[in-house]
Amino acid sequence: MRSRKTRVRRFYDLLARAYNDIYGEEQREKYALFLPRIEPRGVVLDLGCGTGLLMPALAEGSTWTLRGH
């Protein structure tokens, strides 16, 4: 039998995939609007990274140091 922690992790992995399928394009459109307004330097700390869509968008063509947890 799987541990409760493993079951919860798998549930949230499935939930994240479903969220990205439904809202992923909308999120990427938001990133396209605000990322050009931010100077790409320094460190970005994304706590509670949601589904993880933001980090690849930040990494694209930037000099940021990215940290996510």
C-alpha cells in the first residue's frame, strides 16, 4: 500500500496537469504581458510554484537566477 504522502503527491500531480490543460494558455498569455516589463536580472524566488508554468517562461531569454520550491 502506498503511503498517504505518496497518494497526496500523485493527486496534486494529476490536478496540476488538469489545471495546465484548462488554464495553461491563459497563464502563458499573462506571462507574455508582464514579463517584458520586468528587467531580466537578479534572483527570482517562486515559492509554492503552482503548476510550474512560470519558471520556463522566466528562463526563456533571461539572465535571472531561478529558485523554486
